[in-house]
Amino acid sequence: DRSCALFCRPVLGRAGHLCVMTGPDLSTLEKRVKSTATSIENLTSRLEQLEAGSASTGATSGAAISQEELLNALKDVRAALVAETATAEKARDDAEKAALQVAALEKENAKLRYRVKHLIRSLEEEEAARA
């Protein structure tokens, strides 16, 4: 999928798709998620302050219209940030899954190396016994 192509490199090829997220990609993604969350919190706070201010003031019609337009624009920004947060959270979840896959692959690799090491030793012992 597209998000996978942006952050991962395929390991299995065409037959299956197993992704491995590299360390720098994972840290970049985590920084982006944190930055997005901070931006959302700041904008949410500002929007709540503006909503509270517009509800408590009896402004003139010209000022009220511009405040309404501003509030609508801020609500649109808030909706866009919420959507971006969902995307960032999905990316973070994908990154966590990828990290788990990497750990599992490393464990499997260690087991296979252990088996290969002992198979080679057995072969060498057998060859030595024949000689």
C-alpha cells in the first residue's frame, strides 16, 4: 500500500509482502506524530478560546460576521488536523507493527544462525571422521 511504500522497504518480494521499517524512518515518523499532536492541541485551545469569546461578546454585525467566518475557517482547520491525526496514528501503529516484525525476524535469524553453526560443525566433524 502507499503508506508502506513511503516508510518501509519490502523484504519478501512479490510472493508476499513483509515490511521492515528502518530506525531513521521510525524516528522521523514518531517526531511527525508528536508535532501533529502538539499542533492539534494548540489549535483546539485557540478555537475554544475564540468560541468562548464570541459567545460572551455582543459584537456589531460586521465584526460578528468576520468572527463567524474565522470560526468556520478554524473549524475546517480543526477537522483537517483531526484527519491528519488519524493518519499519523495509523502510521504510528504501522510503525509499531513493523518494529514487532523486525524483532521477530531478528529472533528467527538468530535461531537460524544457531542451527547453521551446528550443522556446519556436524559436517566438519563427519568429514574429519572420514579422513
